Amino acid sequence: MSNIPETGRTPRVRIRLVVIQVLVFSLLLTLGGRLWYLQIRNGQEYTDEAKNNHVQQVVQPAVRGAILDARGVPLADNETRLVVSASRTELLKMKDDGRGVLTRLADVLGMKPQEVMDKVRLCDAKTPQPCWNGSPYQPIPVTDEATTQQALQIRERAEDFPGITAEPTAVRRYPSPAKANAAQVLGYLSPVTDEEITEAQDSDSPYLRSDQVGRSGLERTYDKELRGKAGVTRYEVDNLGRVIGQARSDKAEAGASVVTSIDARVQNVAEYELNEAMKTARKEFDKNTGENYKADSGAVVVMEAGTGRVVAMASLPDYDPNSWVGGISGKDYAALTGKKSNFPLLNRAIQGQAAPGSIFKVISSTAAVNAGYPFDGNYPCPSSYSIGNQVFKNFESQGYGDITIGKALEVSCDTVYYGIAHKEWQKDGGNKPKAHPGDWFFRTAHQFGLGKETGIDLPNEVSGRVPDRQWKENFFKANKAAWCKQGKKDGTYVEKIAYENCLEGDKLRAGDSVNYSIGQGDTLVTPIQMATIYSAISNGGTLYDPSVGKAIVSGDGKTVREIRPKSHGKLPFTGDTRDRIDEALAGVATRGSAAWRFGGWPQDRIPMHAKTGTAEVYGKQTTSWFATYTKDYSIVMTISQGGTGSGASGPAVRNIYNAIYGLDATGKQDLKRALLPKPQKALPSIQPDGSIDAPAVKPYDPNSRKPSAPPGEQPLAGPLTSRRD
């Protein structure tokens, strides 16, 4: 029995009751506040989310737009195929992760079970192709070549193939009209990734999980226009998933078509002739290395001189873009990316870099004139030029006495350019340069557009290199430690060079300047850069952004947006200097190093201008360059490890011109045989239903076009090194 008086308990009980009341009131107040927040403050938001939980979306993919040549011939379009796809989401719900289903599917499709399983596995850093690099929630194509019988088996035995669909689907196709491949120009597609979906969700062109995305070439540049807009139908469903109504429907909008400046017929000729030139080069003996030329890669660009539009662009080795459709196989992927593949995915017309050799001399000639050397002045052209104990020789050690800059350009006299470049190096301070050297040769190269991208509407263009003083300094800082570690004063040639670079690799030496003046040394250019430059000389000096896209045509054909040529500057010469260079380049084609390749050319009606180049590369065979232009077109071809300019590339370039203008070896023109005697200005005609009429095209027949030399003329085929470059 408690000893506490009754009167002592009462205050304590009251205190406890008050505390309990306060706690209960606080809890009620908190709950009330939370209810107010959920139902009033954010009520509409949660109401909307609740509604969305009962809305299902059905996506109708948009048909991707076509890529057309200048006359409306499809270079890339779509065809309907029976596509068998697998849903990873459904397969992973099964006890065996869908292995049984995929094994049965492989039996129906005539494939190996592991092959099917590899198709539906997800890509990561350690997973080789084939694998799926798209969204894991998107149906994964197993094959796009299913037969009607195979599709019927899958549909009729649906209980054996849960998560498997067989549906007619629009699939990308690269038809190669007239055997024109154009793989690196067109590019290819692959599935959109989750990362890309997330990054683009707030843009004006978000991705859907079913989207295929352009990964290179025109497919990438114009992906947004080509992709169109998928249709989405939203259905209201109850808790059991039964449709109770349609909320909203957005119709699919077909992607726009891209009309290009490519002519499929000329593209076919360019590809064929480049390939033939490389095959011919491999049969020729290189006396410097004691083996045949390797001719391991090459590129050619055909450009409208007055607009910068690309009529043809070929790069070898190439590949079949259809191999990417429906998912690339492991074998094909290895063939495209392996060490022995020689990297056919590269577009060497815009990504291949090499020393330009003598085709660079149009820049050196301009630099000399701008530095104060008269174009018609007399300059010694000895067989060699010495700086200290170094001797720099002319090609084949041939001398011409005192000649003008124009004649030096025509006969490709190296020593004229050596002498002028050496004098300019001395004026700029030599080994102790002035604070503000003139650097006319470097400055002029930058003004010609070298050392930076041309701006062509294709992805991943490289910039080349102008090895000026700033580049030398940056390169020295990046490599000094390695040079100093490797260099030996009395070692091998490479070790001696490393030793010299360790001591003074940041200095612009006399040898650097004279080598640079003839397009050698550390100078790098791309075929598209040189085609742009030679086109500018042809048109009077305007540098155009090279372009492949010519117009965007909406899916219904009602809207056409033309892509007009754009200029990014002028060449740094006067009209008089331009005319004199033009005359000298005409002399190259009629009297100089390219004359033996243009026997019978109608110079009076279609003036031809050319420059040959044979660039030396340490550790490799010489690079062949051939740069040309008429009043209509510029054509530049290069072949890595191919021999001389006129020897390896000359016949192919001549044959391309013959096909374009419809010429035979005597200079007679047959316009019925001419593919494109004038640049194509008009766009293809668009029908009221949005379709575009495309003319029929035939593959190039070299036997009907290849010229035979007239009596007394040098044949076009012949030894690669028999004439001077």
C-alpha cells in the first residue's frame, strides 16, 4: 500500500494527461498538415500521376526518310521485311531467362542457339559483337530476313514463343544504284541507347526506344530530319489492363528526304577508277623499296568548282553499309574494326591525312608573290640546293636553269621553292627569329584554309596540319621527355633525330622551311581540303564550304528547303596572280608533268589544269597525289603508298573526266555518253503525292568509256614512274 497521500498523486496525473494531450494534438496536427499537402497543395500532381498509371502508350515508328542523289535516285531508302524480335523484359521473367524459348527460335530460323543468344545480350565494355547496344526495354531484332513460313510458325505456336514477335517492318536499305556504294558518305544506323534517350528528353527532337540513330555520314548529319516523328496512341486501361477508352492519338510523321549533290553514275565511275588505279599500282615495282607498291588505301573527290558541292566522294577500302542493318554480326564487325581491316569505316576523303607533296606548290607560289618575289622573275633551278652539309635534291635531280615561278610550278622545280623559302627563313631571323616574323609561307597556308576543317556537312572531319612556329613549340613540349630518353648522338637515324629534337626541337630550322615549301615535312592535308583549294582557283578565288546535302524535302513533299552554297573566304591573291597560276597549271596538263596523261585532251574547248604530287613518307612508300580542275569541276585523287602522282592517279582522273564530259581519246565529245557535262542545278521533280521520280541508272562500263591513245600519243596506261612528277 502506497504511503503517498492522495493529494500528492493528483498533480502528477494531471501533468501526465496534459503531456499525452499535447502529443496527441501534435500528431493530429502533423497528419492534418500532411493530408493538406497531399490533397490540396500537390493534389493535382498526384491526380495526374494516378491517371497516367492507367494510360498505356502504343508507338508507331516513323518511316525514315530517304537519301537521294542529285537526280532523285535513292542511295538509302527502306524496304519491308519480316523482322523477328525478342523482348528481354519478357524473357527475363522466365526461370531459365528465356534460354528454352531462344533455343526453339534458333531451330525455326535455322540459326545456332548461341548465335541467337548473342544477338539479345546487352553490350558493355567487355562484350564482343554481336550484342545489343540499344535500350534493354526495346524489342531486339534477331533477324530481318525471316521467311513467310518462319513467321507463320512463330505466330501459330505463340505459346512456344512468349516474348517473340514476327512482324513486317520497314528496314533501312542501301541499294547501291549503278553499283555506287558511297558507304562512308551515307553512313549507317544503330539503335538508340538509354543515355541518348535521357540526354535528348528535353530537346525538340526526343528519342523513342524504338529509334534507330545515324552513327556516321549523312545518316548522322541529317539524323533529326531523316528520323521524322513517331506516332503515339494513348489508351486508358483499368487495373486489369483492359482498354476502356482512347486518351489521345498523335499520327506518325514520315521523315524528310535528303537530296544530295552526289550523282550515282559519277560516284560509280569514281569508285571503279580509284579501285583500278590501286590494283594497277600494286603490280608496279618500287625501286626504292625493292618491292611492289602496296597501294593500301586511297580517296577521290569530284567537286563542283563554282559551288563546292560534292558530286562524288570515294574512299578505299570501303564496306557494305547493309551489314549494319538488323544488327551487325561478330564476323563483319571484326572485319570492319580489327587490326588487319585497314579501317574501312574511315572516310579518307575527309579523315585521311598525308603530306601533299607538289600539289602544295600553288600555295608556295602565292606565298612567294605575296612576300615580294615577282611571278615572272628569274629564279635558279639547279638540280640540288645545299644548306650547310645538307643537300636537297630536285625530283630525279633534274635542273632547268633560271626560270619563273610559273615555270617552276609547271615543271615542279623543287629548288626554286627551296631558295625562296630559305631566303624568307633568313629574313625572319633564322635560328634567332624576330619578335614578329613575316612567316609568309605559313600565313598563306592558313589563308588557303589549311590547318582547319573545311566545314563539310559530314561528321568527324579532321583539320590537317600547318607546322608553323606555334605548332613546333606545342609539339616540342608534348614530346621533349620521350625524345631526350630515346635520343643518341651516334645512334640509329631515328635515335639521332630524337637527340636533335631533344636539344632544339622547338626551333624552326632552315631544313624545316625548305621541306615545307614543297609540301613535305610535317605538313598534313586532306583530299577535301585540296579539292576545295583547287576549286577556288578555278572559280576565281572563292573558298566554299564543301557540301553533300542539297535540299531537305518533307515527307509529304510539300516543303522543300534548299541548302545553298556558303563561302568561308577568298584565296589571298590578286586576280593577276590567280590568272598566272591558272596558266601555269594549264601548262602542267599540256607540257609539264601531267602532259603524258592528257594526250588528245580538247584543251581549246575544255581547258584542263593539273598538278601532280609525289609525297615522301618516312618508313613508307610515296603517296600519289593528282589535283586537277576545269571550269566546271575539280577532281583530287590520292593513293597511299601508290607511287607517283601522274603515274598512279593520273589515268584514273583522266577516265573520270572522260566519263563526265563524254570524251574519247581524240577529244571528240559525244553528249549522249556524257554523264554530267554541266553541274546539276535543278532539284529532282516532286510529284503531288510527295514521291520523287528517279531516272534509271546503269553501271559504269569501262570498256566503252576508257580511251585508247590516238596515233603518236603516249598511252594512258604505263609504268608508274616513267615520267617526272
